[in-house]
Amino acid sequence: MNKKNIDYNTWVFLGPYILLFLIFIIVPVLIAIGLSFTYFNSIEFPKFIGLKNYVSLLTQDAVFMQNVVPNTLKFSLIVGPGGYILSFLMAWMLAQIPHKPRTVLALILYSPSMTAGVAMTVLWTVIFSGDASGYLNGFLLNLNLISEPIQWLQSPEYLMTIMIIVTLWTSMGVGFLAMLSGILNINPEIYEAGYIDGIKNRFQEIIYITIPSMKPQMLFGAVMAVVNTFQAGAIGVALSGTNPTPQNAGQLMVNHIDDYGFIRYEMGYAAAISVVLLLVVYLFSKVARKLFEEKD
Amino acid sequence: MASFQGTQINPKKFHKSQIKFYLILIPMAILMGSPIIYIFNHAFKPIDELFAFPPRFFVQKPTIQNFLNLLESGNVGGTPITRYFFNSIVVTIVVVVLIILISTMAGYVLSKKQFKLKNTIFEVNTLALMFVPAAVAIPRYIIIEKLHLINTFTVHILPLLALPVGLFLVKQFIDQIPNELLEAARMDGASDFQIFFRIIIPNIKPAIATVAILAFQVVWNNIETSDLYVNNEGIKTFAFYMSTLTTANGNTVAGTGLTAAASLIMFIPNLIIFIFMQKQVMDTMAHSGIK
């Protein structure tokens, strides 16, 4: 009787979360997987077409193969590991200074990540504005480095670089705080023991003591870095103001999904891209787990 | 004693060996912080300074004209800006409170109760940390349509309530509340609800503060809901209004004073909340690891 009571309460406590989690996270993923095997234009009932979406994604979608995949790879390989290493190094240096200056500097480094989303797009559109009153153009014109203003956000050569810079700027978020906290909580005795065992410099100290002692935080930070990287997909569209971006220069997988799903209404095809995207995110996180998981 | 440099982590006071770290950290902070300082300055620039060539970083004669223009700009479209603002505040408060309640309740049983599926549920949740909502915007739209939530106020709230990272942090934090404490309370006849409200909640305040901040950022900055699921201007949010300003005026410098003012209004609440809660956040993050 008593046992039954406890079970009942468990589900009362867990119920709301599980229900919402299922409806808005699990079921959408399952539907995406299901739809990816269909032709669906959002008006007629989805028609089963097997693997055709995946086949055309890989063999016929020139934009996907020539722009989206290379762009996504370039963007994620620079922003993901780049932002992650930057976060770790900043966190490690912050741990070497006293509490008060550390708090102030950590707050400044963290604050860009609070501007998540497009709230800051205005800033970048002013800095990179295409006319002479844009900040970067004004600066370069003033120094006579360029003779006429450059259309930064509309030109395929620069858009990707700007996207990478902007995303790196926001990369010190929750993962950065977790790593900072992880470093600060390492027992100082472990360092003493390490030096007795023959560690000679700070670099060895990081490799042999700091990182192994905070693997759980390193993993959390890595997962957050992967997610932020793939979530930042909208930035190219926000900056250039068009989807597709100029000559597809800033087209990432998330934009490709929106392009097919919400602009062309090819929902089945868009779902196939979503599934590929989720798989890619999963693979990246799997790599992070391999690197940092604690073996029992 | 050069070999004991390693023990200088988390030092109590300044030492000249720390100078090299300041030499990297301070320029880095300036680089990272300057865009935000720029927004502050830009928002208070009068029209002639917005157009100034070469453009200036700092404002010379600050004015609140941009904020006044912003107040009026909403009126032109028919929906007053105060309406968007009111919607944002209501949605934000409701979502933050509900996320805290739902995640702490779930975190409590996942941490302290034994039942079938417990580990599976937590595993799936950890997997969901890497969930990218934008990837499944279409299936989400289908579900929201089937639930008749399109164009309702509820659509701003329900889809955001399951926050995997929130549950994750809360559960890790509750793990370190000693089981003996709960046992003792149970011996005294306390029910699950009493244990939850009298023992768990007071002991996990840092985790609650952290989840509050994360939840706040998710809901306050959210434009996806207003963009995809709501057609009725009267129930859209400030973040969305802000994003329309960007696309409408973003590429012309004249409109940027206005948008900078709006960006500032978007950013300030984030900053204030984080400053007040940063100590709690750091406490929570110490337990944030994925094992």
C-alpha cells in the first residue's frame, strides 16, 4: 500500500516535465524522422516515398553539397572547437587571479552570450554597414586602406568570416561558467602531489592535472559548445537579411531547412535535412563524450 | 619554490606573477565588451551623430530621443509598443516560474526516488541537452496546430517549459543533498510535498537561480514563437518587434539609433539578473558536470 503511494507521487512530480518533454521535444523528433520518408507539401496528406529525400539530398541538391555542407563544416569546425578552447583558456586564466577582478572580467566575457538571438543584429549591421557611415567602412576609409565602402554583409567573400567572428563573440556562455567553476573547485592538494610527481610547468599542469580533474565540466562545456554552434545557424540570414544568403555564402543547415520547409513548403525534404542535422549534432557530442567521459 | 606555482589557482591577493594573465584578460575583455559599450553609446546618440562621418564610437551629446522615437514607432503600426512589452513581461514571468517548478519537481524524484525508467529518463534528458529546436520547427508547427495553440497566448508558454539543461543542472545539484536528511524527515511523517517544499527547495536556491537565468534568456530572447505560431499582432512579444525593426531599418544608419535603443532594452534585464545571481550560478556550475 505504502509502496503504491510512493509510486503515485513520483509520477505526479515527474508528470508535467515528462509530458511537455514528450510533446515538444521527443514527438517532434519522431515526426521529423517519419516525415523524412515522405513527400509532404503541407496541404495533401504525406505520401510515403522511402529514402528518396535522402537520395536526392545527397545526389541532386547542388546547393546542399556545394554550399551548405562545406559552409556548415567550416563554420562548425572553427566556431565549435575554437569557441570551446577560447572558453577554457579564458576560464583557466581567470582562475589565476583574485576573486574581485575575476568576477568583473568573467561578467564582461560572459555578457555577449546573453545577447543570444538576433537582438544584437543591429550592432553588427551598423558596424558592417555597406555605406560610408558604417563603422568598419568609415574606419578603413579614414586610414585610406580602402577607396570605396565595401558591402560587407552582402558580399559572399566576407559574410562567412563575419558570421564566424560574431558567433565566436557569443561563445563564452554556460559552458564557460561551468569550466571556470570546475577549475576553481579542484583540490589544491592534487596540484601539490602533481609537482612532487615531477610536473615541470603550467602546460603540463593543465594537461595532467587540471583537465583530468574536471572532466565532467569539460564534457558539459563541450556539449554546450556543440549545441551553440548548430543553434547559431540563423545568424547568416539575420545579418544579410535574406534567405538564401547572397550566393549561398552563409547558408548553413538550419537555413536550408527553413528555406525548404517555410519558403518552398517541401516539408518531407526539409524533415530529411533536420534528421541529418540532428545526427551530425549527435555525432559531434559523441566525440566529446569519447574524449572526456569518466571510465568507471 | 618555483615548482609550486600550481597552487596559485584561486589566489587570495594580487601577486606580480599574475600580471601576464591580466595582460591577456584585460585586452580580451575590452574586445569582447566593446560591442556592448558601443550599443550603449549608439542608443543615446542624436541624429547628427548617428550620421557623422567618420562614425564616432562614443556619444558626444547624449539624448533620449531614440527611446522616445521607439515609443512612438509602435503606434504607427496600430499596435502600441507597450503592448509588445506587456506581453513579453507576462510571458517571461509565467515561463520562468513554471520552468523552475517543473524542473525542480522532476529533479527531486529523478535524484532521490528509486523507480523503473529513472536512469533511462535521465539519459534521454542528457541526450536532449543537444537538442536544436530550430531543426524540428516544422514538426513542432504541426503539433502546435493540432493542439489548436496557433494564435493563442499559451503558445508562448507551453513549448518552452521542458528545458533539458534546467532539469539537468537541478538534478545534479539535488544529488548532493544527503539522503539522511530526507530519511529523517520521512521518519517524522513528512509527505513528499512537505519534503519538497521544506527541504529540497530551500537547499537548492543556487540551482534555482541558475535555472531562472537560463529560462529567462530562453523566453525573453525568443522570437521564433511570435514569428511562426502567432499572426495576431496583439499577442506578439517585444523581442519579435525588435527583430522587425532590425530587418526594416537595419541596413540604414538612420534607423539604427532606434534599434540600438531597443537592443539596449532587450539586453539590460539579462545583465541585471545575471549580476544579482552570479554567485549562485557559479555554485551551481561546480556541480554541472556530465559523468
